[in-house]
Amino acid sequence: MTDSSLFDGINYKPLKKKNKRKGVSCHHSNKKQSVLWTVYHTVLALELLILIIIEGVELFYGFQ
């Protein structure tokens, strides 16, 4: 059984959000990503692709 005193003082009411616009998710905003952020993630994606290709070649040809 759970000790109910652990939850004393917790407000169970949901918080009200200010200026909530209809049809806009709070997770996504209208701000664009910076160029540095985009370049960084593009480089990471390319590195991951290269690693997958290398591992696939090693698996296919049996290199050790």
C-alpha cells in the first residue's frame, strides 16, 4: 500500500496556460532553427549514414 502522506501538498489541478492559440501545439513553435543547429544535425546524420554503410559492408563481405 502507498503511503498517502507522500502526496500531501501536491496541487492536482492542471495549470492554466497563458495565451494559448488554437491549432498551435505547445511543443512546436513558429521559430526557425538556427543555421548552426541545422548544420550540426546534418553532419551528425551524415556520420551515422557513413557508419551504417561501413558496418553493412563489413557484415556483407565478412571483414573483421
